Amino acid sequence: MSLRHEYYENDERTTISIFDRGADPEKVSIKFEPRKVTYTHGEKSLTLEPLKGQINPDACDYTVGKVKVEVRLAKVAQGRWGGLIGDSPDPLANSASTSTPTPARSQKKNWDALTTDILSAEKEKSMEEDPNVGGDSAVNPFFQKLFADADDDTKRAMMKSYSESGGTTLSTNWDEVSKGHVDVKPPEGQEWKKWS
């Protein structure tokens, strides 16, 4: 007589629920083998083979309840089986393979070349490649050179216009700045605050 069963799994265990209502714990027998589980209770039996993966028979256990028997299989290799039984290849089976390795495994990766390729792809563009690269860091050297090469009146005009405008205006004409002819206004959407 075959028994209805269900299972669920995680990476370490597969748990099988065998529905055998009123099973007598004294008469239930479960035999664990690396790729096989055999359940017997009187005339009722259930054999599951071949299991999708290997189990550790010494680490497997079970409990007998009123409605079902719960069998816990300890997997030898972590991972999901995706099924309970089947002829999927067992990665832990000892087989003397004489086949040649696949090309993907026989080729060695040139990690230095791969690293160089990635770093060169991520390399920042130069000003010639992209005029917008660098933002303020690209504009600051221009203004520093402009200020360094300027005469005293031009430096005075730059400092006064920049500081009075809160950084929104930069003039190099001292004649206009000294007479207050430079249009100094706050940044868009802001107002000047009066100091008391």
C-alpha cells in the first residue's frame, strides 16, 4: 500500500511528511541510505529512490505524530534539489571520469588584464574628451590662473564683486566695481538679509 507524502526543503535539509494516520511509533521503521529512504509500518511502505542528492544517514531522523510521520533528511552538500527523487547527477558520486575538462575550466583567467580593462573603462574623461568633466574642480584652476596673472586693480575688482554678490558675480573691471556700477544681486530665488 502506497502512502501519500509531501516534502519541503532548505539548503541543509529536506523534510518529508508521510501521511500515515495513527502510526504506532513502536512499529514504524525507517531505513536511511545515501540515495534512498525506506519507510515501513506494518503492511504500509514507501520507498523513495534515487534521491536527487546524497544524504547523511547518521544525521537523519524522524518523529511520529497522530496524522503524519515527519522525516528529516540531512543533505551532504548544501543546496536545493528542486525535487525529491530523480536521476539527476549526484555531484558527490565517486566516478572515475576520463573525459577531458571543458575549455572554460582549462583556460586560466588573466586577472591583471581584466583589472586593467575595467579600470581603463572607468577612467575619468579628460577636458578634451568632455568639456563638462570635473565641474568646479575644472573651473577653479582657470579662475586661480586669471587671479594670479591679474594686476592689483583687477584683483581688487574680483575680490569685491565676488564677496559683495555672495559668490554670484565676478568682475575684473575696477572702475565699475569701485563706483558701484556692478549689478550685485542675490542668487535666484533668494533675498538679501539685512544685518542689524
